[in-house]
Amino acid sequence: MTAAAEDFAAHYVAARRFMVDCQLRPNRVTDPRLLGAMGHLPRERFLPANLAPRAYQDEDVALPGGRALMEPMILARLIQLMALRRGERALVLGSGTGYSAAVLAAMGVVVVAVEEDAALMAAARATLPGVSAAGTITLIEAPLVAGHAAGAPYDGILIEGEVAAVPPAILEQLADGGRLVTVLRDRPPARHAILARRVGATFTTLPDFDCSAVPLQAFLPAPSFAF
């Protein structure tokens, strides 16, 4: 490695440390496995090269196709809400370039990651083999709104983006005791993270913290026209 490359790598190591200490810890992210995963994984590798310098900013980073790499603090708090244990199974919908799936896998979670954008899925397939926990991630290119019933039930489901509603068919893919998290567009401009739980045949949904995220168009109502 050249001296310039070593300096570049050191810069990203410092940026990860800053993200953990100045964005995550002050915002109630306390799970040591989660802090360790996000402090270790090279978030910059999940972005196109021209956007890599923005990887550790405390904001969404726009990706092609109207998508985004979710703001680190919001993603961390959503993952923490699921409270997944090592060896449990998670479904990630709208997994993009694979960063959230890699974080969960690094925490010891078995992940099924679904993405419908072919370019984002190609980026995930190119990046994840270089991540040590990639063997616990199954990538599925398919429509998001159907979830992935073939792999159900899941202990946790992360819908990685803002939605207008969670389809009942996706809730049904939760295991008994399972938790679903996402960002809900309630009545715009109101937006907040939600935690949905399944107990038997009953589902409860509660708001947890105010936030916003880039909308997942698949989970938004189709535009209508008034005459």
C-alpha cells in the first residue's frame, strides 16, 4: 500500500470512530454489538467512488434511482429497536447496496436482503463478498412490497426507508414475538420511526422517535388526479 493509500485508509478509520462517538453514542445508541459493527464496517465501500467521502456525514447520501444510504444515526436506532439476538433471522426490504445487511450480519444475525433495483443489487453483490460476515447474507432481487415469504418467519424486519403503510402481507412474515421497524409517513409532514410487534395473531404498532428518511416509492400510494 502506498503512503497516500495508507493516509486515505486512516482517514476513513478516524471518520468511523467519529461517527460512533459523535453521532451514535450521543443519540442513545448503546448496543455494543451494533456500535462495534458500525465502527468496523467500511461504510464508504457501499457508495459509488465519487460519493465515498460523504459516507460518514450525519445525513442520507443520495444513490442512483432516487434511493439513499440511510443516515447512520437513524439506521442504528432502527436496528437497535429490533433488539435482535445472535443467530436470529432478519429480513431487510430496500437493502440498497447492502450496508444495513452487513451491519446486521456483523452482529451475528442471519439476513435475507431484498432489493428491486438491479443496479443497487449489482453493487451489493460486488461489495459484500469483501465483508467478513457476508456468508450470513442472502441477497434476493425481487419486488419489495411482497417481502420474501419463502424465508419467513423472521425475528425482525427492517424496511429501509420511509413508507406510507406496512402491507399486512409483510407483517404476516414476522415470527411470533417478531419486531418490524421502519420510518412511517403518518400525515405529512409528520414522520417517525415505528416498532411493530407480533404476538400470536395480534400486531401492535407504536411510534418511537421522530425522524425522516428517503421514501421507498414501492410503499407509497400511486399518484391520483382530481378533476
